[in-house]
Amino acid sequence: MNKFLWVFLGGGIGSVLRYSIGLLVANLAPEEAEPSHWLTMYPVATLMVNILGCGLIGVAWGMTNPTSTSHDTIRIALIVGVLGGFTTFSAFGWETLQLIQEQRIGSAGAYVLISVLGGLAAAWSGYSIAHSGA
């Protein structure tokens, strides 16, 4: 039961952080932004949290010993809870669908490639950095 509590608490923290970044990005966009403005071309907030979250998951995984049970609570609270609540695959899917429905096929394709490849690169980089220092 203790692990469920850590996931619950961590997920709440991660979700609030994700929502805060969404508000920050929305506040940075000009009120009457043109469609070509970089903050309106892609779902920037989701892209940012997903790539940042992947990098932080890599760091967390690299800093904890996955074969040891001594870091289980930290791994569960941080990776499953905080970073699982912070990143969002459902928003990624929904925003990609919106781009497709708006006939912005090139933007949708670029968003998918940047998200997936950027996320993988961030996770690998975070793990490599953390693991090399351990």
C-alpha cells in the first residue's frame, strides 16, 4: 500500500508541474500570434514536458541501481509518480490528431518525429550522464 501512496503523491506533483509549464508557455505566446509563430506551430508545452521528462527519467534510472531493491521507493515515487504524472502521452496523441484534423500533416509528422526521437535521445542522454557519474 505504501508504494501506491508514493505514486499518488508523486503523480499529483508531476501533474501540477506539467500544468504550470502549460500556463507558462501560454503566457509567453503573443495574444494575437500568427500561425507561423513558433509557439503556435506545435504543441510546445507538451513537447517540452515529454522531452524533459524523458531526460529526467533517464537521469533517475541512471542514478538508482535497477537491480537493487534499496531504491525501490525513490524509483517508484520519482519515475512512476512525479515523472509519470509530468509527461503525457495522451495529450501528445490528442494534439497530433488536432494537427491532422487542421490539415497540418507536415506539422503533425514533424511533431511525432521530434517527440519520439527527442524523447528517446533525452532518455538515453540522461541515463548516460547519470550512469557515468555513478
